[in-house]
Amino acid sequence: MAKVTGIGGVFFESTNDHKKLSEWYRQNLGIQLEPWGGAILKWPDDKSDDGGLTVWNAAAKDTKWFSPSTSSFMINYRVDNMGDMLAQLQRNGVEILKGPESAENGKFAWIIDPDGNKVELWEPMAWDENNKTK
């Protein structure tokens, strides 16, 4: 049986100026834009012990997970240093909705982008040799 092996891309429609939104992501989250306007996120750039992974989950219709956004999706971006990322966002005037919070699999924080989409930031927990969190 054929199977999915990973997330090949994330695509969403901007509610305003897509170029300004892309620039906001470059300026605030450090996403390096390509000349064609999008970005290519490469796993080798992620130095986490887990080697880079993507979590996939379909949420229930009545979920409040994406609130206060009215979008039907939320993108989780892996970050290399939550403290530095939140300081950078605050310097840029981006409101931190919640976090940082520590969980068994890492640190999390949430912000809203200029289009009103909730964005989840995740600094993965370090792993030991048995793939158990430290």
C-alpha cells in the first residue's frame, strides 16, 4: 500500500496582502523567503535530537484549539530557542497570546499573525538514546 511520508507543503490563502503577510513571517519568525515568494523549510536546518518530525492531527469540529482565531487550521512551527524567539517577537511588537508553557514534549507558545491565524510555536524536548524525553 502506498503511504504518506511527510508534509510536502503548507499552503493557505491570505485574507489581505499575501506579500506583506509573507514579509511578516520573515521578519518575525525568521522564515527565509525564496525569490518566488514562498519558503522551503529543510529538516537538516533543524538541530533537534528527534531529527525533525511533523505532527498531523484532525481536530474535532467543535474544537476551541484554534481560538481566538476563526480559521479552521493552525500551523505549528518548530523553533530552535523559545526564549530567544519570544524576545524577538516582543521586540517586534507581536503579542504573545499564551506561553511559554512546558509540556512533556517541549515548550509551546501561541501568537496571532496579521491575518488573524493562530500560530503555535514549539521548541521540541531533547530526547535520550531510547527516544524518551529527557
